[in-house]
Amino acid sequence: MSKFKIGFNKPWLSGNELKNISEAAALCQISGDGKFTKQCVDTFATKFGFANSYLMPSCTAALEASALLLNLEPGDEVIVPSYTFVSTANAFALRGARIVFADSCQDHPNVSVNSIKDLITSKTKAIVPVHYAGSVCAMTEIIALANETGAVVIEDAAQALGANYEGGTAGTFGALASFSFHETKNITCGEGGLLVVNDSQLLHRAAVIRDKGTNRHDFNSGKVDKYTWVDVGSSYTAGELAAAFLAGQIQEFSTITERRIAIWNRYLTQLVAADIHKVWQLASMPAGSTNNGHMFWMVTRNAQERDSFIKWMEAEGIQTLFHYQPLHQSPFGKKYESNFLPNADRYGQCLVRLPLFYELSDESVDIICDAVARFVKTKL
């Protein structure tokens, strides 16, 4: 039993998930690439415009597959935001790349275009923007920077399913993109991910890498009479039971997203009405980006204030959480030289997240906002 009256996250089940899993089991298709994998991939194509995508065990796996597709060599550099989850950098560090940490924007945790611009060199092999909290980075400018140098853009869109930017959908801008279906995401299968391949030149090799470096895809398509080891790769195929669960979630994507956006908007309206924005930075959408309702964040004035706030909310029975610790300040991240990244440092010390999930009631949102307002008043 949780000690919190209002927890941070609660996955919502539509009722179709277990039905689909039972059907997959009855069909004796549980190892992957069955009916429900195809159903998921087809839905992603029609709903979000992902013409070529592969369901994977996690977003981390999708990022690792992306790194393999780059054919990284010693000395190659990959630019990633410091304020992100470790997988964004780790996928490329595993291939021997030099990780180059970029700063966040002052008014939003998304990566700063100016910071990227200052870091690009002739050795830059890839740029990996992270669409923080479901808000899309300034992709027009990032793509333009990459085109100037020949760098590959790989979107870490783990939190951004369904978000748009200047008329385009998150995951359709870069040569590659990755999404997460972890328990904390808008739709979930517990653990799961998606690799989107927008560069047709990478498509065939992506299938090989996904299938442990074999040409099994060609074998299944009747192009070869047997399959064998032809390249590097790993086991990046999602199980069919996870796909079945996810298929049940995708059916309700619009319903889930609409409710999450409504909660996000209620937070913003009430907190602004309570003048919280005059003291703390509140969640916002960058220019050109739409909101998929993934996360509501606030930035306190200092680390001590944030820690006190989390304890205050815990005493109120409400679970609030900080988020990433900047990677350039981590024990492993310090092996890579980095510039001063003040915004990443500030978010690492001061950003806090409020509960946001489908079943969070309006009454609970009001209770949370009241508790936030009472805390802030003690600090004025």
C-alpha cells in the first residue's frame, strides 16, 4: 500500500490488453513479429506517419540500434543534451563515440540550438535532440545545422508520441527516431520501444541489425533460401505479448491524450491564477510545438527549495519527483570534457514534476494545486 494519497503515476488499462494477450497465446504467437506486432506497426504508420518502424523491447534498444546504424569510428562525436536520461548518451558511448554535451534552453529543458551550433565540428557524426516532456525541439533549425555538416539527426522522442512541430509529427524529422512505451509513458506495454527509420538507405540494414545481424527478413520475404549472419546486430525484436498489450493501448491513444492534456491545462490555469508563475518557472510549450500531455514540470528557485517542496508534498500525501541529473556532472559523464552548461545544471537542481496520469481526477488536481500554492506562500 502506497503512503501517498495521490501517487505520481498510474498506468491505465482499456480492457483490451488482456484480451489481446489471450488471443496471442491462443495463436501460439508469442515471440514477436506476429499479428499484434503488425497491427501496432500499421497503426503507427496510419496514425503518426511512421512509414517504416520496428517494435523493440525498449527505447534504449531503439537508440542502440540507431548507434549501430551509424558505423561509428574512433574520434566520432555525437552531440546529446546533458539534461536527459542516460540511454540517450549510453547508446553511442557503447559504440566508442565521444559524447559531447549540449545545454538546455533557458526557458525550457529542450536542447538549445545555439549550444549545438557552438559544439558542431568536422567530427560530429550525429545530433540527438530529446523532445523533453512531449514538447518537440526546434527541429527546423537542428536539421539545418545537421545538413550543413553532414551529421545524422536521431530524435530521442521517448516522451513525445503524438506531439507535433510546425505541422510535422515527432519522429518524422530525423533520419531515425526512437519512442518509449515504458510504464511511465502515455501509452505503455510495461517495457517497449519503437525505432522509426525515415532514411530509406538505412532501412534494409536496420532490419538486419534488429534480427541479431542476420538476413532473416530477406529469408522470410523469400529473397534468400536460408538466413545467416551478415552484419553486427542484437536481439531487438519485441515479444508478441508486449505487442498485444500495446495494441490495446494504441486503440485508446486519442482518449488518453485528450485527458492528459486537460489535466496539464488545468494545472497551468490554476497555478497561474495562484501567481505561482511569478515565483517559479512553470511548464510551457516551445514555439511551434504542440502538447501531448506527457508531463507537468515546475522549476524552483534553488535546490533547497525544491527538496523542501518535495517533503512538503509528501506530508500532504502527494508524490512529486525531481528528474534527470545532468549527465556531464555524472561520474561516468565527467570522462568527456564539457563546457559550462548552466541551464542543464539548473534543471537538474530545481526541476520538479507533478502527478499526471489518465485517472487523475479534477478534484485531485485541485488538491495538488492548493498544496503548491500554500507552500509557495510560505516562501514569499
